[in-house]
Amino acid sequence: MKRWNLIGFALLIVASPAKADLIHSISASTQLTVNAAATQATRVGSSFQISGNGVDTTDGTTANTVSVGTITSGVYAPGTIAVTQDSPGSSFSFSQTYKQADAVPTSAVTVGAAPNFSDVTSTAAGVAGSLAGTITSPQVLTITAGGAGSTAVGQVVTTLQVD
């Protein structure tokens, strides 16, 4: 028994020491943002649809045709379309839809002005108000909300790495 204790003690003495690298870091940050005023405008294009059953079409001179219309300043204007029922007294359907486009601007929009388009979204500039962010120690952040159109973000990252 003494012999086994002696062998065990000898193995403990010969065993290599444990080695570990330890890396620890703490970082803190705040991000304060006040939005600028912005306008987004999208020009709406023309669309024209026509469909029917049991009818004949004419552009005024040629039977069974639909006028090509004209385009002025980027705006489509459909031509004249006349429709007659194929068989009086019989069922028929006819549908015509036209959506007028926004005119193509002849010059660039002045800064701060919005173009005369159908699809315009504008947002006012943000207000800083009492917007604030402070870091008083690596793990203590103070964030104060601002006015409309502002954001405040605080973050603390703690990393512990054992190799």
C-alpha cells in the first residue's frame, strides 16, 4: 500500500503545471442621432387598360383597333376609342381604365423644395431636445431621450476569453 502511495505522489510531482491565458475586456459606447429633414418623391407613370367581350372597337377610322394615343411631357393621353356591341341584345362586357402620369420635370428640383409628383413623403427634421448620453465608468451609462426624430443607444460589452 505504501508503495502505491509513493507512486501516486511521484506522479503528482512529475505532472506538468496547468497553463491558461485569460483575457478580459469591457467597452462602453453611446450613439446619439438626430434625423435630418427628408423628402422622397416618386414619379407616377401612366397606365391604360382596356378589355371587353362581345364588343367591337374602333379608333374612329379603323375597325377593331385601339388608338395608340400620344405622349406629351412624359404623360400618355389615350386616343379616342369607340365601342359597339357585336350582337344587340346579347351579353357583353367592356372596361377601360386610365391613370394619368406626373409630368416629367424640365429642370432639377431646388434644394428644400419637393417636386410636384403624386407620391411624396416628407419628414421634418428631428429635435435634439434633452438628448444626451454619458459614460461615467466602464459599466455605467446614462441615456436621456430627446425629441421627435432622435435616437439614443447605449451599449456595454464585457468579454472574457480563456485559452
